[in-house]
Amino acid sequence: MTTPADLIDSVSASVGGLTLAELLTRHPEVARRTAQRWIGQLIEAGRLHAHGEGRARRYQAHALTVPVIALQSWAEGIPVSADSRDILAYVERPVLSRKPIGYQFDFLDRYQPGVTHYLSEPLRRQLHRMGRTAQAGEPAGTYSRAILNRLLIDLSWASSHLEGNTYTRLDTRALIEQGRAAQGKATTETQMILNHKAAIELLVENIDTAGFDRYTLMNLHSALAENLLPNPADEGRIRQHAVDIGLSVYRPLSGAAPIEAAMEAMLDKAVRITDPFEQSFFMLVHLPYLQPFADMNKRTSRLMANLPLFRANLCPLTFVDVPESAYASAVLGVYEMTRVELLRDLFVWSYERSTQEYLAIRQALAEPDPLRLAWRELIRRTIRQVVVGPDQDTLAQVDQAVEVGAVPLDERADVQALIIEELRRLHEGVLARYGLRPSEFMAWQQRQAQTAQAIQNPGSRRFP
């Protein structure tokens, strides 16, 4: 099926650009009005520009600011810039031919927020054009909340895929939306997807307080690591032992005290970076390099890299279509050479792919339900109270919660209806949203089933 990305590819492959008529000739399956709408979206996103008038109007693709070497690419056609070729050549050498190297303190020390920039100013401008949404001026997190259902699927699936998870996108959707685990998959894979979901929700739902601080980082890692580490005590804690990086000659920093000091310095610098894309990329570079946790450092960095984008209402970085081999090569360049250029190339390519995925929904995004947004904390608190509280009449509990919560009289019926709706569609895949454990949910379901059976068989009940 033709997508806006296909139009970009056609325009990019042309010399001097294409007219609308020429584009339609290359893509006859696309309706003229649809092509015009896509072109308008691509121009607004900074992916195309137009010159000329009327039928002579031609469209050309904006070239990436990163200089690309002709015919030089890696991992399924991802372009490699001139200053990245030596990195790729080095990390693709056999492990035994690469020089062992330890943690380099000056790598982080050299970075000075506001002075040092891993992403050039023109490149940052280009990324802003690509990622801009209609919610740019809204409160922090408005866009990520509005696309949360799609975001949970895309980012959970793609980030897990980079860790070797074999869940498909459809499997991931069924797990997240319906709580249905895929058949024939390891339980660790199911747990990994659900942990990603919980971690993403942690960031989005706490966007006003989440930041580049110790509390956010530790709790994010804990959410991603739940039930996956050999020692549960390592969840959300600085590692206490040395680690090795598979297929790499890099040896990370050892010792809890030095790691903690380096982590605090990293977070202090991240807080002082003002551009959301520079901040995002900084975390992708330095968090895995430090390896502050026993495991899951890269996936933690991928979610932390999205935090500034969520706060700025920019398109997320989902890592969709990023090959595992390309990501591994780019990270190795950081580990073994303290060089960021190859990872930068992948970052730009990956973000472009992410924005293409979200291009259509950016323009026609449904507004969040203002009532659900205004009373979301009351709704979450009430659902938790109903599930874990004593076995009382549900409607009575909801009525009391709405009354105690000071909901205006003219809104109470609607808020009550929202709570009941959420209770009816409660399933395993959304439990983290309400701070519920599977055992609590199962116990509540059993009580509900017993109550329903008693109502259907009144003779089995004893009345006073």
C-alpha cells in the first residue's frame, strides 16, 4: 500500500523534482486529493518544498543536513555520513582485532551543555520541522497522551524487538489492548512487552514531574526490569558488580560509588540541555555508555530519550524499523571509540521513520476527552479503591468517590459513567495504569463472578 514515504522516495530519486501529475503517474493507485493532502502534510513537516505555480509547480525533497556518502549505507540502506565511515569500518572488524578499552571519564567531562552539541544547529532545526505537531503550544504531554494507545504499541514493540523479542506488532497490540499473550512465546518476552508499556505510562502519566533526575531514572528502570532480572534487588538500583558487553571489547566502569558519581554528573548535564532533540540524543549516548544498571541500560535510555519529546509535544522516537544490527553497530561506536557520529546517523534516520508513521494521525488527531483529562486522577484512584477495597456495592463506591472528590453536580453523572466504563474494560494489559497487581485483579474478578452467580441463583443466598 502506498504511503507518504513512497512519495518522498519518488521525489528524492528524481532530478529537479516532480510535478503532481508526474507523481500521480508514478503512483496511479493514489487518488489526486489524497496525494495533495499528503504533499501538504510533507511540506508542513519539512520533508518537501515546492517551487513554481499551477501545473508547473514542482516538489523536491529536503536533503538531510548530515552529509551522506553516495552509495555508502549499512543495515538495509540506512545512510552513513562522511564522518561515520571509519566508525562503521572499525566496529565491523572481528572482536579480537579491536583494542580493549575501559570507561573514559573525559568523554562525559568534555560535554558542556549549551556549548557542546552532538547535533548541529541545522540538523536540530530539521528535526524540529519533522517532529512538529499541532499540539506544540499545549501543556506538556498533551500530544503523547492523545496518541497513548498507538504509542504504547509502537514503542513497546520496537524497543523490545531491538532486544531480540520475537513478538510481532500484531502480537503486541493484542497483548496491550486485550491482555492476550501470544501463543508459543517465552514468558520473558511477554513480560518485556508489558514492562515497556508500564514504563511508557509512567512517563506519560507523570509528565509534569518526570525529569532527568535520579527518582525518574531509577523508577523507569524498575518498571522495565520487573520480573526479568536474576536478582530482583537489582531493579531500579545502581549495579553492585562488574558487567561485560557481549561481542564488545568495552569494559564499563566498576564500583557503585564511581558509577553513582558519574550518573549524577550525567543527569546534571542532561537537565541543563535546552534543546529536546539534543537532550534526547545525549541520553541515548551516555546512559548506555555508563551502564549504571545490571541490565536493561539501552532500553532505559530509549525511553528516557523520549521524555524531552513528550514534554515538548513532538512526535515520539519509536525506533520502528530500526534493524537490531544497525543499532548494535552504532552503540558499539560509542562504547569502543567514544564516537557519536554513527549513532547520530541512525538517530536521524530513525526519527524520520517515526515521524512518517505518525504523519497522518498528526493532522486529524482527535482531541482528548476533556472530562477524562480533568478527572483522570480521581478515575484512577476510584478504580483502584473498587478493585482492592472491601467487597461493597460498586455503584455506591463510585457515587461516594465522586461526591468526596468534589466533582461539580452537573458533571457527576458523566464522571461516574467514565469510571464504570473503565471498570468494564479493565484487563491485565492496563493494570499498571491503576497501580494494580494481577493477583488483585484476579481476586476482584472472582468476587464479581460470585456476585453475578448469586444474583442469578437467589436461592443460594441467605437474607437476613
